Amino acid sequence: MDDMRWQRPPTSDSDSDEMDQGPEPLLTEGEYLQELAQNMKPIAVHLRSGEIFRGTIEYYDQRFIRLTRKGEPNLFIFKQDIKYFCEE
């Protein structure tokens, strides 16, 4: 009876398949920005100052993003000034 408590409980085939897949890989910042720029996904950029700008990312590097806006001037926004941004 004591030997039984050390045995691993049987698992179903579906449990082992889910475990073998592992977690979904996360995108790095550069990969995510590249995806947004290539697909021209509209985003809302929320700045630390409380301002919100909407547009698409045309260019980015380590320090800033270039936000293209329709009917308004394009903006270069330093990443240090960005609180967060989200897809619309």
C-alpha cells in the first residue's frame, strides 16, 4: 500500500499533448513593432503627459517611433514619453 502513493497518476493523451506544446512564444518589442508597421495596424499612443495620438507606425528604432496620421502632421515620439499603446 505504501508503494502506491509514490506512483504517478495516469494521464490522458490530451494532457500530454498540451504539456508537450509548451507556452506560446512571446514577441520582443522589435518584432511587435515590426508587425504593427508592416500590417499598418491603427494604434492609440498614450503619453505620460496624458495626451493620446492615433495613427500607424511607419518607422521605429531604439529611441522613438514615427506615427503616421491621416490629415495631421506625422509625429516622432520618444519611447521614454510613451506610457503605453494599444491596437484599435
